[in-house]
Amino acid sequence: MSTGKLVEEGKMIHGFCIKTSFVSELNVCNSLITMYAKLDSMHDSRRIFEELNYREIISWNALISGHGDYESVMNWFKEMEKEGVRPDSITFLSLLAACGRTGMVNTGCQLFESMVKDHHIEPFTEH
């Protein structure tokens, strides 16, 4: 199935969520953010995220993990920190993956060190 067809079906699911008022549920919105990100529809993913009245770490991780490019990932991470949301192991996994894709080895090492020393997050094999 083509990505365009999947995005179309995703929009139908989104429409259903709006009609049934499920879109007011944070878990549903987080799922929609993830769905659009995985379908490479970052505009829709960001739009839903920005419309949230309340954002928890899962919301941030859904957005950050969906953005593959280093600059977007780091910008969202900085915004998350400004809002006082504490990153978790999933956040750092996404950050490290973005560093790895762009060859930012030194930055990745600094983030890994910060994850352990500053945020007291125990690294997993994935990190």
C-alpha cells in the first residue's frame, strides 16, 4: 500500500476521532502524532501536537521520535526542556538516533553523558 493511501486512511481515522470526541483524549492525540510521524506527514503531526492543551513526555517523545532530521529533533528537545518536561530513556534514544543518522558522533557522546550524569537515566543496549 502506498504512503499516500496510508495517509488518507490515517486522516479518516483522525476524522472519526474528531466526530466521536476521542480527539480530546491525550492518548488518542499521542497516537495520532505517532501515526502521522510514521507516515512522514510531519505537518499533521506537529499540528496535533501544537493543539494539545497538555503535553506529557509521551507526547514529546511521539513528536521527537518522528522527526528524523537532527535540527528538528534538537529544536523540539530544547523546547521540551524549556517547558520543564524531563526527558526519559526514549527521548534520549531518539536524540542519539538523530545524531547517528547525521554523523554527529561528538554530540551523541555528549548527550549520552548528559543522559547518565545529568538526568540519571540508566542506559540500555539500544542507547
